[in-house]
Amino acid sequence: MTNFAYLYMGTQKHFTLNQVIHPIFLGKTVFKKLSVFIKKGNYSSLHILVDENSMQHCLPILISNCIELKEANIIEIESGEANKSVEICVELWATLTDEKAERKALFLNLGGGVICDMGGFVASTYKRGIDFVNIPTTLLAQVDASVGGKLAINLEGYKNQIGTIVHPKAVFVETDFLKTLSKREYLSGFAEMIKHALVADINYWNKLKKVDISQKNFAAPFVNHSIEIKTDIVQSDPYEKGVRKVLNFGHTIGHALESYFLKHNKNYLLHGEAVAIGIICEAYLSSIKYSFDKKQLTEVCSFVSLHYKKYNISSAAFSEIIAFMLQDKKNEKKEINFTVLKKIGKASPNHSFTRAQIKEALDFYNNL
């Protein structure tokens, strides 16, 4: 067994694992920790992946606080889920080749979920793998995409169809970056925090229900707790063979909706917006087959509906949306696989539903 540790608000927490999971640094000294990490690594070159948003708002802060990065190579791509593709990966591999990046190079992902997912995938496959770290700048990335080692890109409209599980060498979380986000992007990340509470911690759920979303950076005080919930689950099941699947609650329908809207609507859904719809639909499925309490269902639906814009999902689209679900990575024996809620704070993976029941759940959302 291997000793594992991550830094959590300046204190060190230890687990025993079969798999080494990355350290997570969060707090006022995060940039100093990054500087120490880079010095100890003695890397031959440094490469920072950004999009136009993290380039403008976050890169200057990062470099001014970490002088080791002043000579780093900056690689910029366009933001957005549509750019999480094989074609962009090819461009990134070619750029690293042109920059003569060796296997002793370090790849730093500075941005949101797309940057962390795709950047990690590029780094883990370039020359059979170079070290990479995540510096998440969005709420979604800080509490979800940067933690756990899942790396993926989309293929032919299917979400995260190509990927692997490779852990970064470290994750560095600076919550001040969240102040640069639009309210829409912020709420997208908040949906993942809601999911963490629903699947693992009813006390956390009761705290989140009291947040005042009119306050700037309202979720920052809870980032550490969401990271802890996800890390505790991941460390017990690094390769998603069992309990880690509970983190997919809201994502079977959510990912399908994200893919459908990306294909058909220029104003596509953000990941968290799709997951918010998925939470409602999959909570409903939990209630019709696995006795999820109706009062708790109403509680969940009311809270999510209060914070997220309502989207009309045409019944004519249901079959195509289900077709996207049929490509979901969690499926087994050609059955669409869901995580259900037993009650708020407790979830159960590996449950299937009929096409008719899934359509019923989508109708339930439309009729709220």
C-alpha cells in the first residue's frame, strides 16, 4: 500500500491507497507551493496551456506570483467545449514538438474544465507521457474537472468519448480566480457542488441551500469541502470500478443534453447547466423506481429550479437525446446506466431504466 497526502487548507491529510493520487494545494500559499514544486522538479522546459479568458485574467497573476514561469512557453487555444477535440490535440502535440519539449518537460493547465481535461490528455500521451499540473480557474474545474485524474476529449459530438485516467502531479487551487467568472460560468460550477452534497453529505446540502447567490464569489468558502468529498470518493476507487460512479449522478442525462445542445444550438448549454437538468431528471427517476422520497424530490427540484434557467426540451428530440445516452461510458450490456439517490446525502450506482421512463423524466422536467 502507498502513502497518499494532499494539502487541504494548509493542513495535511493522509490516506492509504493502492494508487498514488495527486496532492492538492489550496490556500494563501498556493503560489509559493507551485514555485517549490517547479524548483524540485528540475524540469527541462515549462509549457502553459491557456484559453483567451485565462490568458487575459489569470496568466498575469500566475506569472507575477511565480517567477519560475517567466520563461515558460505559452500555448493559447479558443475556449469552449467545441474545441475539446482530436484536431486541437494534434495541434497541441505539434506545438510541443516544435518547441522541442522533452519527456522532462512540465505542462501546466491554466483554465477551466476543457483546459484541464484536454491539457492533461495531451500531456499524458505526448512522448508516452510528460508531467502535468492543473491550475483550475473556474469553479467547475476547481471542484470537479481538475480533481481525480479523468482526462478526455469529445468525438463526433459524443462527450468525453476518448480518454484515460492519469493523475496530474499536483493541483493548485486559487479561489481568487473565481472573481473573474461570469455569473453563468459560476453557476455552472455550483451544479457540481450541489451534486456532491446530494450524493454524499446532507449537512453540506443544508448549507448550500442557504447560500446567497447575489453575493460575489458566494461558493468560495465551500470549495475545499467539495474537493474533500470528491477526493475521498476517488481515493477509494481511482479507476471508477464501483463507488466512484456515484459522482456521475445527473451526468447520464446531463452529458446527453450537453451533446445534443452543442450539436443543434449555437447557444449551447454549459456543462453545469446540463447537469442541473440531469439532477432533476435523475432525481425523478430515483423516485419512480427506487423510492426516493417525494418531499425530498420536491426540495431538490425547487432548489435547482430556483438557480438555473429553464430550457425547453422538445419531445421530438427525446429519441436523439437517448441515442447520446447509449454511448455513455457507464453503460453495461447495452443498458443505460444511472446513479440514483436513495435519499439526500446517499447515492447508489449501476441502475438501469427503460426508454419510456427516461422520456417520462424529461417530460417531468419540461412540466415543472
